[in-house]
Amino acid sequence: MGERRCCKVSRVVATYDLLDPQHDSVDDGLLARWRGEGSHASQGYRSLAAWFNKRVLRTVYESHGRKTVGNRIDADYEALDGGDELLRRDVEADIEADGIAVAELTSNFVSYGAIRTHLTACLDAEKETRESETEWHLDTVEMARAFATTKAETTLQSLATAGTVAGAEAARVDVTVTLQCGECPTTVPFELAYERGYVCGTHHTDSVASPEGER
């Protein structure tokens, strides 16, 4: 199946000439992983977005002669996508030292929503969904986040009308749900912890297998 330049996912595939070593195309690989076909376990949109973004990272690294051995790709991606700002800056500086424009690279990472749109709209694909695959945990947290955002926006509007907070009328509310490791200061977005199966790579990976372990 050839790639169609219908959305950000297909544009990124074309930009980097992305390949999937296990399939004829990236689209075929996404579909197989989504549906749980062949040797793949069924994956959700967030896991697929992480897989896709790591393919981008690997492709860019290889084109610039940057090493990809061991867990380099997983570790660097988690640093770039995680909540530890100091670690992210260190990794960004290390990447830029190899001549890679980090801002351009990360701007081409895709969200789980982009993956969902690509599969269901661009490729017009479907799969049988079991109750265990509906990711209701994420839906519950998203509903809570949306509720908190709405309440905060209403309050902000009142503050702007009353002139209590300067600039409130132009401010944007950003409510996120983060998890902090119980043994160190590491924090990560809830969605990332759900996708990879642990909160902290230092303290919680021994008992949980990484969903990206197949690469």
C-alpha cells in the first residue's frame, strides 16, 4: 500500500522517506499494529504515535551519523517527550551537537490524534474493538481535564471582566494531568505513563515491559 499525502502523518512520511523494515510501507505497518495482525499485538493510537515518532528520530539520526544502538532511540524520545525539562535540554544540546535541528525534528512528531485521523479518515480503515481496547482510562482523564479547563476558563473570564488579573482576557488555559514518581522528582504526562506502562524509567521499568520493545 503506497502512502498518500493526505495529512501530517503522510507528509512526514514523504519528508523523511520513512520506511518500516517489517512491512512494505509505514501505512501497512501502522494498520498491522493497530489491528494486531501478524506478529503484532493490537496497539492504541498513543502507542502508534510513539512508534511513528521513533521511526522519525531513528531516520534523522541515521542520516546524520548519530548512533542508534541499544536503547538510544527510546531514551532520547522519552527525554524529548517527557516532563523533565533539565533532561530534555541536555538531550537537545547533545542532538544539536551532531548537526540536527531539534526544533524542526520535534515539530514533525505527530500526536495520537493525527494517527487516529490518518487511520480512520485518510486510510478509511476499521478494526474490531474489544471493550478492553477502548482506552476508557484515558477517556476518563480527558473528561476530567476538559471539565477543569472549562471551569478555569469561566473563572478567567470573570477575572478579566472585573479587571482583577491584567491580560486575563488574552490568556489561554492549559490544564494537564501529570504523574510524579514516588521515589524521585521525575514527572510525566498521564498519557505518556499510560502509553509506555510506567511513570519513571529509573524506578518502575523492572516490572513492566515497554510496549515499544519489539523494535
